[in-house]
Amino acid sequence: MIVAVILALAAYAATPAVAAEPLTNRLAGETSEYLRSAAASPVAWQPWGATAFRLARELDRPILLSVGAGWCHWCHVMDRETYADPTIAAFINAHFVPIKVDRDDRPDVDARYQESARRVLGVAGWPLTLFLTADGELVTGGDTFLPDEREGIPGLRPLLPRVVAFLREHPGDARAAALAARRLQAAPDLSVRPAQLSPRLAGEILDITLAQFDAAHGGFGEAAKHVPAAILALIGRRYAETGEPRLREVLTKTLDAMATGAIRDHLGGGFFRYTTDRAWRAPHFERLDVIQAQAIAVYLLGYQMTGATRYRAVAEAVLAYTERVLVRPGGGFHAAQSGDGPGGTDGYFLWNEADVRAALAVDADLLVRHFGLAGVVERRPLAIAVGVDRLAADAGASVASMERRVRAGAERLRRARAARGEPAVESTVYADRSALLASAYLEAYKVLGGNHRRRVALDTLDFLWSRLRQPDGGVAHAYRHGRGITVAGFLDDQMAVASAFLDAFEVTGAVGHLDRARALVAHAVDRFRDADGAFSDTPIGVAEAGVPAEPRKSFVDEDRPGGNALAALVLERLYGLTSDPSYRTLARDTLAAFPLSAHRLGPLTASYAYAADLHLNGAVHVVIAGKASDPRTGTLARGALRAFRPGKTVAAYDPETIDPGRLPAPVAAMLGQPAAVSEPRAYVCSATLCSLPQQDADALRGLVERQGRRP
């Protein structure tokens, strides 16, 4: 039905415009920078909300929905070329109610229409350009539409009147198409079998994922490549438990490919959103906060897993980028840096040989060779062609001295690039994304040290707790300077912030961080948990115009862990830190609520598999009993935190004040003995067994890495 509707549009010619009430652009008063950037557009854009849908019903008009983001290059191209065209804008204003959505502000709206478009039209991404009924039901659409046909892609100018003609002349077919779209979106996939919470589940998903490993280029699949953070985390956990050599090979091949590829900004230090090709050579240049969080986490994982300092160097470069560009004074992280230069120019990140030689008075030959630009005339993204080791060997120099020369040359190129005009920074603080980056900073502190990293993370959590708290006890989604909270909280906000507070508790031992995590989880259980045990991305029972009433319960990874996967991870960690069995029950119910088709979804469910593995196969729990004022307590904690054992929990308690009910039973029994509180001691527990007390940090670290490993 839907395909027939799309094809049928070609048969409809333009129809004359009819008199209609004039619409005006209403974006000037919006809090979103992206929406305000379209306030001067000749298209009469309306912000998402009940008012726009009421207007569509009253005028009996379809809706033109545009979903985009401030960092999205092609969104701005459409604004400049398509929507700025006066004839296109006039037609839209006469025949549609145009609604513009910032996908960062409204991930719930974006997710629902992305899912509909993916299933019904076979498209997804940004910009998302859809034609809807006045009630918000999908009829047809696509992604990027330039004014006129280009390279076989239809233009919006000829498409608009065909859509109008079809909807006017065949309203019954349009309603049937919308109904078919809704049914297709809601229909269960009959190939999906119910999830079996078997201890083998994570291994099965990992095996299917590994079958998609790109041995030639690293990463997974043979098309576009993202930083596969959730997959590498699952690989890291399995390697720590089993030591399988192939897992190390897959991880190092992928990390090395990303580190040398064009997905990495070799001058600025951050990572771009993704590459459109399998060889990591054709990036989309947006640098989002959440992508930096993922990159930091995976390179710290690689450093811990292998000891290779090249991975530490990449992690430190990403940290340096975020501190220079994204860290917000007073706490929180800015959301993104655009991929375009001033005025929408798209050549900011591109270089050829002449550009490098013009920028460098010293070592131009070296940097041209390093980036493989000899003879290159057409500008392209930078990728490493010849590594520092090879450059050093060919020059008869030490690797350390060659690293200094390359680093100095890259810094001079960065300054030359900055003179082109720095891309804009989106200053909004999003709770879930800032929390994920705070967690990455705390992981960096655990692995690398550096009190400034700890401070940045804790300042962020203090900011989120003090400025984004809502009256109902949860955290809001978005905060903008001078405007305060601008978007209410979603499930991901509650769980990501709770997870970061658990990280803060492990690092500081301050029980207040644990209490805040528990409060946010209690709020999420009360407001977002459905009767089947799964969590909805929006509060249960809260309806909004244009948003389907059915709860959306995601467990699939996108640019961050799926909401229910993250919830299960947080619940399982809380159980490990508190010994409260209710958290384990909630985690079990969440995991058991989902269908799972490993063959179809394998790589997309890595976070779900990780959570299931923790739940079904257990984790190592380290309990440290010692006074907070005793430096030996901190030494033991640092030894445990730096141990390579993904999924572990570390909790330091003062034995004179801790509630024994929060401790594993064997530890509580040991602490009941008078001698046990005389000096700091650590206990490593797995399953129902706990080690003898440990008092040496190095021995403790080794025990954490060994105890309870699987054969």
C-alpha cells in the first residue's frame, strides 16, 4: 500500500494553489538554537505541539514534518537551498502546516518517526522530511530533498503538488496508507522469538556480531561505520572473563582503524559522528558530546586490555578536545560542534598537499607524508597514511622525537585551520549526554588518574542535580543558559544520570552519590515502568498530540545504549552495590520483557547482551572497609578501580557507620569481628564467595582481575 502511494504520486500534476489562511513563522520565540536559526525562513514553520496539530485539523491540511539538528549539515543545506526558495515556501504555506523539530530536544518524537520511516519508507537519518495527516500519521516522505531533481533524487518542488493532489483527490487512500503505516510500525516481527534468559544469551549475540566483523577494515558491517562502543564493551567484558585471543584481535583491529582513519579529527582530537564508507575515509564531520564519551571509553578499554600506550594517547587527545571545546564553565558539557565552518561552508576539515605546505614552514614534507597527501590536489579529510614508527625508522630518529615533531606540526595545522573560522558550538546541556560524558571522565580518572578529570565529572553531576531537577524528583532533559530547563526528562536522562552517580560513588565513596542514583531509579520505576516490566522512553500514561499513545520501549543501541538496556545495567549495578534484591528482580523483569532476534539484531543489542551477561553470569564486587580519612583506604580503592575487569563494582565504606545490610553477607560477618575494623581491608566477592581480606593494593588488583574468571 505505502509503496503504491509513493509511486502513485508521480502521476499527479501540480494543482493551482487555493486561497487559505496565511500562516506565519513561529520559531523566533523557541529555546532551541536550531529552531531559532530557521525563524527568518519564508516557510511558516510551527514548533511541535498541540497548537500546530490543532491548526492542521482546523485548516484541514496535511503536515510537512522536518526533523533535524543544529549539527546536521544537510539540514542546513535544505534550509538554505530548498526552504529558502520563495516558490517552494509559498506552496508549503498555502497547502501544509509545516512543523520543524529539533531531534536533540525531542528524541521521543524523532525516534517514533524514524522508526516509522525506516519500516515504511526504508529511509532514516537527518534531515527527515515526512508528509503526515493532520493527526500525525505518516503518509510518505524521505530524507533530503533539494529544490529540483539532482542525480536521480526527486526535488521537493515537483513533489509537493503531487502530494497535495493525491491527498485531496484520494483522501480514502491516504487514510488507508496512514493506517497501513501504523499497522506496519506496530506489527510484531514474526521472526522474533521470545528472549530466553539463558547464561548463553550474551555469547550467542556476541558470536553473531563477530560474524559481521570487517576483517579488512575493522569495525562491523560493510557500509557506514560508527564508533562501535557497545560492541567493544561487550568484547572487552568477554575477553576479561575468558582471554579468547580472537576478541583481542577484533578490538585492536577496530581501534587501530579508527585511530588512523578519517573518523578521527587528527588535528583537533575529537571523533566525528560516523563515516559513510566501510574504510573510515568519508566522515560526516559533526562532533557530538556522546560520540566523544564513546571514544574515550573504548580507547581506555583498549589501553587497559592491551597496555598499548597508543590507545592511551588517543583517549587523552579526545579528553583534551572536550576540555578545550565542550566543557562548560560551572558544570555540564556543550552538546556538539557543527561540522560546517561559518556560513555553512563545508571545507573546514579538508586538505590537500598545497594547503599543508602553505601552513607549515617546518616539517611540511613530514606531515604531507604522514597524511598521504603527496600529489593530492582535490581536498579531502585527513587520515594517517604513514605511522610515526615508520617515519622514525626511515629518518633514523627515535619514536619519541618523531612523535614530538608530528604533534607540533599537527598543532600548527590546527591553528591554520582555526583561521578558516571555527564551527559553531551548540551550548545546550542535555542531561543524558552530559552524564555519559561525565561517566567517561570518571573512567579516565580511574584508569589514568588526574584530579582535574574527577573535578570536571563531579561538577557536571552537581550541575545536573542542582539545575535540572524537576518538581517530581526526576531530572529534565535540556538546559539552556539564560533560559533554564527547556525540555522535561525522558527515561534515558534518569538512567544515564543515575549511572554517572554510581560511578561517582565508586570514585569518591560518598554515599550521597549512591542515594541520588537510587532516588532517580525510584522515580523512573514510578513514572516510566510499564506493567510488563519494561520502561517507556516517556512517562507512562502521558499523551501528546502527534505522538502515538503506545509506549516506546527501546532496548536497541543507537548512538548510546538502548533505554531498557541502560536501565537493566543500572539496576544490576545497584544490586551489586547495595545487596538489595529488589533491584535484581527489576533487572530480571526488564531483560525478560523483550523479544530478541539474535540473527537480525545481534550487533544492535550489545548493551542488552552486556546487561544480560551481568545478570545471568554475575560480576565481581569489591568491598573496601576503612575510614575515609585513612590514606590506605584510598590506595586500596585505586587499586581496585584500575583493575581490568569490566562490569565490576567497587564500594568503599566506613565500617563504623555503614549499615551491614548494604554489604554482602560474608563481608558483613567478617566486619562483625572487632579486629576487622582496625585497619583498611578489601574483599573480592563473586557469586556467593568472598576472598580473604586484602591489604595490599597490587595484590588486590591482581585478585580482582583473576577471581571467578570463566574457563
